[in-house]
Amino acid sequence: SSDERPAAAGTPRAAEALAQSSSEFARLVAELTGDDREKSEAAAVSLKALKDEHLNADTDGKKTKILDLKPMQIPAGMIEVQSKAEDLRAMKNKEADEWLRERPVPVVEDYKGRKRPVDHHHETRAAWEAGLDDVYTRRYLDDELHARLKALPRDKFYAVTRAMGLFYDRDQFGGGPHDPNHLPENVRSMAD
């Protein structure tokens, strides 16, 4: 019934619910990457909605080396980056650390376990430009969807993250879509 409580973790009902959601995710991925354009488009809409339902509520970040982050987009507007870098340079260390702590970089892990920022690219590049080594990161998605995304093979990982709005495959001129091989290795390589 509609007033049933969610299944407690570790119970048979919880295991069944997890299995059902896992098979639904697999179906959406198969339809997204399949040949039926209508089903692919519908799956993309469903995956974006699924992402919105599985955002991580925990905003506490942990320090991560800036150059260990592999961006999910090619460009970052350098005017905004320079402005934020100037602000960070003007701050004392403790103040800059607090500013970054208040803006943790949301990340997803890819099929190789690499941390992939899905937002706050400007802040990350600005911190690097300001001579800082670390930013704070946090998981963008809850554990369930994060694990499913991380388990996808490369081609499906990028197809799903594109559908979810997490992978921006256009360059600084609006050209694309580009192959994920064109993504920068780290924030130093992001285009203006």
C-alpha cells in the first residue's frame, strides 16, 4: 500500500527492492545505449530524474588533491576563474580553506575509480591558479546510484553521465559532441 514504510536495510524486502531498482537501472542503460531512438530518449529523461532522486544529502567534504580530479567538461570560463583566483589569493590561508570547505566539489567516481567533478570547475581551477593544492570534495550521488554508475563500463558510463547532465561533451566554441578522450586530464588543461 502507499502508506507502507520503506524496507529496513538488510531485510528480505530491502533486498528485493534493491534488486528491482538494479534491474530497472540496467534496463534504462540498455535502452539509452540501444538502437531505438524513442526508447533512448525516454531512458535519458528517466535517468536524469533518477539522478535527481539520488542526490547525496551529505555536503561535508574531504580534502582532495586538485590535480587528482579529472573534469567532466572541456571548458571553464577563465574570466570567472581569474576573479575567484584573485579572491582566494587575497584571503589568509584559514579564510581560503573555509571558503573552499563551504563549496565542496561534487564528484562521481568513474569505472577506474577516478574522482570526476560534475560542478564547481571554476572554483577548482581558481584554487589551483591561486597556488593551492587541495579542495574539498563530496560524493554527488547517494551510495546506491554512485555504486551503479561506477560499475558501468567506459562507454556506458559516459552515455549515462551525459544523459544525467553530468558530462558536458562540448568544447569552448560549442562544438561537439566530443569523445570523452578529449576531456582534460585535470583542471590545468581546461580550455577557456
